[in-house]
Amino acid sequence: MDTKKRLNEILHQLAEIDYVHPEDIPNIDLYMDQVLTFLDQELGTVREATEDKAMTKTMINNYTKNQILPSPEKKKYSRDHMLNLIFIYYLKNFLSMKDIKSILDPINERYFGAKEGLGFFDIYSAMVGYESKVARDVTKDIIRKYNLSKEAFADQDDESRQDLQEFTFICELAFDVFVKKMMIEQYLAERDSKTQTKEESSQENPK
């Protein structure tokens, strides 16, 4: 199968990836087994082929133990817990648990379990809308990178050229992921450093 055909198949698969629709998330408290069943069903289109389950009981317990996920109430998980787990699922593929905690902590502190005003569900709904728009730009960028790779090593023989152009395409995608991951990590590090400095200053100069 040539690279172009493979690319078209991958783009077709990407187009079929769907986020967990906000309206599909139960607004009732669930026990662990129910949570696992829901996540496994709803995250089916984005799971890696090597994954047996979207999440396991051990993973969720570890998120709670490490204070990434708020503790359940009487062993039941709310809709806001479910939303946290969905965000964790996407982020854990390329970020450390420390960085995920840093991302979710400020949101959980202000919006988790909010009874009025903006809530976690509203934030998730907005994110789904934004990501749908981003997905179109991502597809265009992948095609642009593919076209750019086809210009590489044009003076090589057919077999060598195909291998080298495919390698170029993969490296372009990998570098893009690397840069964006590094940007997130640096952004979080600077933000956390400023927060820590502010807290230390507040402790040294109490009102």
C-alpha cells in the first residue's frame, strides 16, 4: 500500500473520531463498574488498538490517591468525576500525571461540584466545541506536511525516495508533537512558578 493511500485511510479514521458528547454523560452518580463500562463504550473510537480497556479500577484509584481526581462520595462518582476522567484519558497519552494535575487543579478548585454559575459541565461542553474546530485545522496541517514530504529527496531512485519521504513525513509529525508537548510543559512550569512565588510573598507579607 502506498503512502498516499495509507494517509487517506488514516484521515478517514480521524474524521470518524468523535468526542464524548456532553449530553451522553450521565447526570447521576455511578459506581466504579458503571464508570468503567461507560468510559469503555464512549471512548471506543479514540482508544489505541493495543488498549484492552479505556481505564481500569487501579488507574482510577491511583488518580484519586495522587489527588488528580477528586475523591468519590460514598464510592460513587458524579458527572464532574466523569468529565475529569475524560480529560485525564486524553491528556495522559502525552503528559505526565504531575502536569495533568497542574492543569486540572485550578479548574476543579473553582468549578468541581459548582451548584450555580459556570460549572465543569459547561466548560467541557465549550471544549468539545473548540476541539471540533481544531480538528479541521489539524487535518489540513497533516495534508500540508504530507505534501511537503513529497518534495524531499526527489533525486533518489523510486524505492529509496519512497522510504525517505515516508520517514520525512513521520519526522514532521513527531516534531510537531514534540514542540507542542514542550510548549505545554514550559507554560505550566512558568505558571506554577509564578503561583508559588505569589503564595510565598503572601505568607511573608500577610495583611
